Amino acid sequence: MSYEKKNKALFIDRDGTINHDCPYCRDPSQITLYEDTINLMREYKRKGYLVVIVTNQSGINRGYFSVEELEKFHDELKDRLLKHGVPIDAIYYCPHRPEEKCSCRKPEPGLILNAAADLNIDLAESVVVGDRDDIDGELARRLNIPYTIVDHRS
């Protein structure tokens, strides 16, 4: 019987953590990266972690932007991060509004559970990074994995 070694992952929030938090960011011109977060992501990558962005994007179901616009934004975000030495392994997003009560809107664990299944991730060896304790911290607590909160609101 052979056992495939599981991956460890950095699950990281997008808006307010990697990118400046603009309301319902959808245009690639709105991308403004935080250097400290880029350095953090680069360090985790160096240690062999997958880098997986997990983000709530209710602007889709609110009709503010389309999936295609979101994908264009994410393509540009990935390109810019790659230029900084941070290849992104995957992006998981929730398109639902809070009142839809889905299992994927953070702090619900659906995005991370899906990523863990898809990418063979060991949650016990993984970490969450975000900008909000009530969302990202709570997500990590629900999965019993370590987390770090970054604060760019100064």
C-alpha cells in the first residue's frame, strides 16, 4: 500500500490582505499589492507550501460583476504576484451573498475543504492568513488550524 504525501498550504484572503480592500474589486486597475504580504507568501512558498487564495466575492451574486470579470482580475493578480516571485497554486471564491447561507462563504469552511480535497492538502500542516479575525480567524478556528491576522488599516 502506498501513501501519497499530503501538501501543506497557506490559505490566504485576497482583499485587505494581498490587495488593497476596494469595495467589490473587479477591475485589474484596482490591484494594489501589500509588500509585507508578498514577502510572507514568498516565505511560505520557499518552505514548500502551496499558496491558495480563498476569497468571498458576493459582488457576483449581487450583479456588480461577472465571473468573467472576476477571472480577468484574478489572472492579472496572479501575473503580478508571479512577477514578485509568488506563483499562486489556486484561487477559490464564494460568489454568494451572506443571506444565502452557503457552506463556502467565509467563515464557513467550504472553500478550504474543497481546496484540501482537490489539492491533497493536510489541514493540520496548513495555515490561514487574513485581515479579519471575525472572518479569517473564525474560519481557522472552525478548522482548528493556525492563523495570522495582518492589519493594513492605518
